[in-house]
Amino acid sequence: MRIRRTGTAPQVCADLQRHHLDRLSWALVEAGWAVSFRSADLIPLMRVVQPAFPLVGESVTVHAHRWRLWFHDSSGRAIAPVSDLRRAVAGIGVSLAPCRPAASRRDAA
């Protein structure tokens, strides 16, 4: 007989979520992205945009995934564990890759 875990992943407190989003924000700013936070929500949310094209971006949150903390994008996809900032920055960069050429075309016009 197999024993399976039931229920959902544990809740993560907002202070811990904000701590990990702050760490990621520094890495994203160093990589050339602009970030902002939405503090009115119950769940801390970070918005990542191309500085030259701020209308299109990605929202990032922290949730438990497979009993570990992960960064998640706006579609709910797990981007990377919170311990792997490089992978998280790369994952967000892949999501927002179409914004970079659009921003450079807009700047050139």
C-alpha cells in the first residue's frame, strides 16, 4: 500500500516572501530590468519590466512548490527555487525576451 501526501503546500508568511523578492530585485536590477512592488495585496508581488517599455512585464511571487520555496511568474509557472537567483533571472529574462527587441525598436524610432 502506498501512502500519499494530501493537502496543499504550507503557507509562506508575507515577510519571508518579501525578503526573497527583495533579493531577486537586486539581481534583476543588475541585469538591466526595472522592478516595482505592489504592497497593497495580501501576497507580496514584484513587477518586472523593461525600463524602456514599461507597459509589458512579468509579475513574480514566492510560493511553496514541492515543499520548497520557489519564484512563480504571473501564469503560476515555477521559475526557480529562491536559492537560485541566477536561474530566476534567466527564467524571467526568457519570459520577457520579446520585450527587449520591441523596446529597442521603440527607442530607435
